[in-house]
Amino acid sequence: MASAAEQLASNINFSAFSKATELKKRIWFTLGALLVYRLGTHIPMPGINPEALAQLFSQQQSGIIGMFNMFAGGAVGRMAIFALGIMPYISASIIIQLMTTVVPSLEQLKKEGEQGRKVMNQWTRYITVVLATAQAYGIAVGLEGSSNVVLDPGLFFRLTAVVTLVGGTMFLMWLGEQITSRGIGNGISLIIFSGIVAGLPTSIASTLELGRQGALSSIIILGIVVVAVVVIGVIVFMERAQRRLLIQYPKRQQGNRMFEGNTSFLPLKLNTAGVIPPIFASSLLLVPATAANFASGSGPEWLTTMTAILGHGQPLYMALYAAMIIFFAFFYTAIMFNPADTADNLKKHGGFIPGIRPGERTAQYIDYVLTRITVLGAIYLVLVCLLPEFLISATGVPFYFGGTSLLIVVSVTMDTVSQVQGHLLAHQYEGLVKKSKLRGKRR
């Protein structure tokens, strides 16, 4: 069966794609939904002075607002209706996942299958509304505190700002769910992906302009291209890397029939935590810079000193960034994967790892292997995320793709391509089944 699937996968070509009507509909739906999202990032929020906003945002690009602006596809810099983006929903999802480890009722819901997943999704939406409302109100108050950004400050502006921004986030959440169910790929990830990629042409054009003006040599630009290609290759390799644990199932008898025992594998990803550790680490490190920018010189002296020490390229910034990535890699892996539950499920179905006693010993062995590969995964995340920082500090090049954004872009691309291949494979299987039925009728 596996060899047949591999043969079909190797035979996937453009002719197979042209005949896959359902897949083409899904792709067109996804592109249309992403187009709606991109249009929404250019619709400004009412009551804003664009010139004053642009001047204010130019002072905040080095902080956390600049990172959120990149994830939102420039919507924060334009203060568009999608300025909050999809980040409140992602934060709510992470909060729910964290709460499942400390709240027994949520942990029980997680084990109830589809019905439990629906309840948890509903709670995630409620938390999204709360987080989005708090962030939108904070943005409205912050804009009012800046000179000449808000045309008519007051309660009415705050109310309209909160309704507009929260409505934009909820619409994006709904749009992402529609892409996931009716399109291709993960909708939430694709929205973030499109926001990051949208700024890539401008970044490339500005880099080439620096080369034309002589500010950057052609050797440096060529080196950046080579390094980017190598890093993308490393990310693809590491994201696909797995440690497979051999699982054996004993012989079993049903009635008068004896079934032979079979074997399978328990795949453990090298980077189980995904892009969450870099996002958390970079967000926390950018908080001092953001607070100092808002203070505009009127803040305490220690905040200014901390901002200087934690600037991009500074040794302390690099060290803290690496330490936080490693910490969150282990922390989030422990939340996402529970060796004890996996060992219990294997024991219930009669599966065991050769040479390891089922139950507690199996859980300890899985935890031991997972810890070892997480060390490699954390080192990989640190290297990928710090490389752009070294490039910026060494060459002064405005490197658009940071480690977090590069991880997101490559991971989402891989996931979407694999789903396209899966749909093509299913379409080819359906074609083979139809042909076999027609041949059976003719006979």
C-alpha cells in the first residue's frame, strides 16, 4: 500500500492538477479570501490623521509594534480595520492550551474528542473577544495621547475604535476558519503568511536601491541571497526531521481467525514547539523598547538604559533571546506532548516499544527521547533566529525576514504544499477506483 501511494505521489503532474476540479475550487476560494484580507489592511479606521499617524509610527518601528505590523501586513502602520490582526486569537488559543494543564475540566474536555474540541473552540472565541477589546481600547487611548493623531478625541472615538478593531479581528477569525474548511491549508497560518509576504517586495526593492546608490556592495547583497537560500533549506530539513519510535502490536485472535502482529512508528518531531518560542521571546524583549518610545524621553533613566542594552545586535539582547527561545521550546513542548497519555494509549491498544515495559517505563523512555531531540530543536531555533540579528549588526542591512517570520513563511508553505499533494493523491485514487468499477461492469 505504501509503495502504491509513493508511486502515485511521484506521478503527480500538471495534468492531474488540471483534472482536480475540487482542488481548484479550494485554491480559488483561498486566494479570494486572502485578497479580501489584503484589501481590509488598506481600509483606515475612522477619525485618524494619516500624516500624524505615519510620523508616530516611524518612531515605533523598533519596538513590538513594528513586529505586529509585519505580522498584520502593514495594517498597524496604516491603523486599518485589521490592525489587531489575528494575534488576539492566537494568544487566546495559547492561553487555552496552557489552562488545559492546570484546569482538570478543560483537560477532560480535551479528551472528549470532537464535542470537547467544539467547546474549547467556543471558549477560545470568548477569550479572543476579551483580549481584542482590551487591546483595542489600549490602542485608542494611546492614539489619543499622541498629538494630532486623533481628529476628535473622546468617548465616541474610543467606542468606534474598539468596535472597528474587535470586529476586524473577529472577521479575520471567521475568515481563517472558512479557509481551513472550504479552502486549502490552515486559514489562520495563511493569513499571517500573507501579511508577512506582502512586505517582501518593498524590502527587496529598498535593498536593491541601496545597492544602486552604493550604500551596499553587490557582494553583500549576493551573500544575503545565498545565506537566505541556505537557511530556508535548513528550515525545511529540520521541520521535516522526526525521531521514529518503533511500536509493535502482538498477535491477536478474533473468533477462529488469528491476526499477525504488526508494527508502526511513533513520530516525534524535532521541533515540536514550532514558531511559538521565537514569538514569545521576541515579544517580551521588545516591550522595553516600545515603552521607551512611548515615553519619548520623559520616562525614567533606567528604562532608557535598559532599552540601549537590549537593542538589536547587543550581546545581552542576543543572550536573553537565545535563553528565552530555549526555555519556551521546552515549556511549550511539555504542554503540547504528554508522554504519560501517549504511553497509556499504547497500553490500551496493546502496543509497546521493544525492550521497554508498557506503562510508566514507556512514558519515561518517551520523555527521555523527547527531551534529547528538543535540545536539538531549541539549538536549531536559536541559530535560525539569531542569524538575521548577526547580519543586521555586522552589515547594517535592513534584513526584512527575521527568524520568526522566516520560520512562519517556510512552515506554512510546506504545510500548504503537502495538503495540495494530499488532495491530488486522493483525486488520483478516486480516478483509479472509477476506472476499476467501469472495467468490472464491462466484464
